[in-house]
Amino acid sequence: MSKAQALLDWVDARFPLTSTYKAHLSEYYAPKNFNFWYFFGSLALLVLVIQIVTGIFLVMHYKPDASLNAAG
């Protein structure tokens, strides 16, 4: 067993990352009749999550005074 495999086994024993990956991503059964709307909904959810995360960072770091800005 290589050191990389031993490290992966050690991490996997504490945090089941590989089994989660197999169950939800790599071996997940997907129907063959996907259409445009299925992917559009996934894309819309991804864009919503990106907007929420960037909005949180904007709220945390926004300074309304120009003299407090990094550029000013």
C-alpha cells in the first residue's frame, strides 16, 4: 500500500468522502430522458448559490465611505 493510499484510507475512515462521492456523483443513476429544463434548473440553482455567497462577502466587506476604500 502506498503512502497516498494509506493517507486516503485514513481520511476516509474519519470523513467518508469517497463513499459519498460514489453514492451521489459517480455511481448515481440518472434517467436517460433528461431534457433542457432539468439542466436549466440545476444551472439556476448554481447561479442562485453564487449570488448568495458573493452577496454575503459584499455585505461583510462593503464600506460606503470613499475614504475608507482600499482604492481611495
